[in-house]
Amino acid sequence: FANLEQAIDTRDVAKLYEYWCFFELGQHLSKVFDLPPKAALTISDEKGLEEQAKIEWAEKASLVFNRSFPLGRGQSYSVKLRPDFFLEIEEVLAPRRRLVFDAKFRFTTGDWHTVEDDDIHKMHTYRDALDAQAAVVLYPGDQPIFYDADFGPMMDEVTLAGILHAHGVGAFCMEPHEET
């Protein structure tokens, strides 16, 4: 756990938030899928939670931490990418769904509860290059937004369950609370 200890010691809040989001997103998805999660984690003293650590839900879905997508068939068609979290969902009688989530915790001038345009641009990159149905920033804010490719911006009633079936980019609020 040296990587985690280093993040704590150096107060690397962004790295700690990324780790927290992986497990918190897993809990949220367990509720949406109504299935218990099964974790396959690779942890080392040198790297902490390593790439390819995953949470799975039976034969329904898998959430992978820091999955790499090199150039090539079935991967990224333009540049090497490594989103924070990659979700694949198997649908009965439907094509597999791919979703990308990227944890963003940073202080900006003014209110830190905001998502910047650059973050949304990056989600477009992930969605396009990885042939994902949706790409979403996870951030500790209070104003979710989703830009549906078919219906435009949606600010009210943005839910994780809704995002799993949508096509577009956006931001979903994941704010740590004392009880988590």
C-alpha cells in the first residue's frame, strides 16, 4: 500500500479521490444492477491499486480500473488512452455497452464544485476513440449534467441508471460524505 500511503502523506487528494470513486462507483452500480459485486483486485506495495483491477457483477458487467487502450483493432483507433474506469455491460439480445468514467478532483479559481470545458472535451475524446456509448466525469460537485447525443443537455434527473442507457457525455456528482 505504499502508493496509497504516499498519496495520503503528500495529500494527493486527486489520487485518493480516484481510488475512492472506483469503490463508490462499484457500490452504486451494485444497486443499479441489483447484483452483488465480486472484486478482482491487484494491489502491490509499489503501485497500490494496479491497472486492470476490476469489479464484476455475475455475467452482466465489469468495471476496470485504469484499463489501457493501445492503438489497434478493438482498442483506440487514434492515440493510446487510459481512462480511470471502464465499464462494459452485457445486454441480452443487444450489443455490449461501453462506458468511460474519469474522476476529477481539483481546485480551480472560484468554486471547486465545477466541471471545466476541458473535462467535457476529454470525455468526447474517450467516447469517440473507444467507441463508448457514454463518457462521464465523476466530480465532487452538486450539479450533474449530461449532453445526450440525441436529446441535448439534460440537467435535471441525471442518474447513474439513466447514464448507463444513454449516448453522450457529461458529469456525475460523487461527493465524499462522512458516512462513506
